[in-house]
Amino acid sequence: MLQNRVDPSGDIIRTSARGSWMGNRGLIHDEHQQVQRPFRLTAWLICVLEFKGRKRTVMSPGLYTELFFLDEATAFSAGHRPCFECRREAANRFKLLWIKGNPEYHFTEKTPIGEIDAILHRERMDRRGAKETFRAVLKDIPTGTFVSYEGKAYLVRNGLLYPWSPLGYGTPIDLPEDSRLDVLTPRSTVQAFLMGYVPQITA
């Protein structure tokens, strides 16, 4: 069982559960298929599982490390964003809505995606590599966002909190809408959700 699944905090875990999206942070495994670092690149991507008939052996020596997510919402929470090669339409939409939702950066459509990646990287982890979070009121948190509640990751969906596991979501809980929660999904990504980007969520 390979260590190649990603949880909502961005940690790379071992599980037999399969993912619906693939991710990329660069080459982070060794010749023995062991993860040696959490990332090599600041561009953390969300990719489709199949693209133009390409075939890969997972965790091949010298090639980027294939990571997998339960759904797109989980990938966004971990700090990833859509790939411009295999998901160009989604990537363009996310970029435009990210720019709209984060006007304080004064970015435009011509701004290189690397500048957005740099901001996402600051928002996903601190200098020690720990997960960055911010506080928000439940009623202001859009569907598709992850929060931490009593030490566990929950997906916010239509105001309810669904507990995450590698296999899917559990029975939701209902908290008061004025509850203040620690948000796992990067702040600027949440702003893109508020502008209309709807991440895919496993039923």
C-alpha cells in the first residue's frame, strides 16, 4: 500500500481507498517508492486520472509523484488548484474567480499563475510546514470548504458539516450558523468559491 493519498490538511497518507483525482507536487518519492518530502514545487496541481491515453507506473523512479484525492474539494483544502494542461477550462475558471474574489492583490487575467501559486503556498502551510488555518463564521463559509471541528476534518455543504474519511463522508452534524470554526481550505481559494467556483464533491 503506497503513501500517495492526500487528506484535507494536505498530509500524504496510506490507505487502500481509491481517489477520483490525481495531484502533483513534483518528485517527492525515492527509488523505493517512499515519500521523502511533502513537496518540491509550489505549484500543487489537481489533475484528471486519464489524459490523452497517457500511461504511467505510479511512483516511477525519477518522475513526479502521483498523489490522489477523494474529491476535488479535498484537493482544494490540501492547497492544490486545477492543472492548466489537463483541466484548462477549470483552471481558467478558477483563476478568473480567484482574481475576482481576491481584489487586494490587483491581479489580472495576464498575471502569471505562478503568482497565485505563491500566495496559495503561503496560505497552505507555515514556515515549519504546519497547516495554516483561519477563523470564520459557519454562515459565511461556502459549500466545498473544509473546516476543523473537535480535531477532525469536516466538509461544509449547505451549512452542514460532513466528517471526512478516505472512503467518503459520514453522517452530517448541524451546528449553529454563528459557530466560529478553523478553516482548512486556503483563504483565497474560499474567496474563489464565494465568487462561484463549485468544487466537485463525492456523493
